[in-house]
Amino acid sequence: MDYSIIEFLVGVVTIVGFMYKFEKDTREDVERSIGRLADVIGNVGETIVEYLGSRDILDPKDVRFLRAEVRRLTSTATLGSSMPVFRSMAVTEQETERIRLLELIDKDDLTIEEAEELYRLARKFYREYIEKTPDAIKVLLYAAAMRGITYRKYGALGKQSNQPST
């Protein structure tokens, strides 16, 4: 039997295997890089909106528009995730957080603590839903705007002496 044909076939299989692994590793690297780039772009937008809110550049109509969009998104996400007919009556932590997010979105006047909580919950919502809808960034941008507006209202970062007690 001619072993050179077998050696040739083993060589071809080895090369194909290396090519597949290289392609798979390259694809994963590209996906990670795109994910990091999307995070950077989101963070830049978030920072800009928060800055505009802190400088009193955002018009109340802009905030109302963002609020309506965020309310629509979070309501849709909440309904979509809790549709099973025979689910238990126990409220999960995730549902409690979404309810709290909606409560904070509906408030016109936030304390610094509420603005920070809104921002934290919005960031969590964004991370959970960005893969499902690119509009999830609106929730985070609204929270950033409200945080900037709240900090402007109560003065510089960290000053909470003028803040009403809750």
C-alpha cells in the first residue's frame, strides 16, 4: 500500500483543521472588537447627553421625548419577558427592577440617589437588551440626561446638602 497518499490526505486534513481554527479564532476576535467599539460609542453618547443635561442645554421637550421612548421600550421589554400564561405569582428580582425603573422614569424631580439608581437600572437594562434591540441605548441616554439635570439642580457632584430629604 502506498503510504504517500495517506500522508497526503492526513496533511490536507491537518491544514483544513488549522484553517478552520484560524477562521473561528479570527471571527471571535472581530466580534469582541465590534462589541468593545459599540460600548465605546454608547459611552460617548451617554457622556454627551449627561453633559448636555448638566449644562441646562437639554430642552424639557427633549427630556419628555426621551421619557416617552424609554417608557415604551421598558414596557415592551417587561411585557415580552413575562408572557408565560402559567408563571408563578412570585415577583422576580428582575421584574422588581423593571418596575422600579418605570417608577423612576415617571418622576419629574429626582433626588441624587434616585438619579444614580435610575442610571444603574438603565445600564443593567441596556446590557440585557442591547443584543435584542439597538433602541435599548435610549434608556441609558435618558438616565444619563436625568442624572446630569439632577446634578445641575443640586450643584456640583457630591454636594447633597441642598437636596430635600426623602
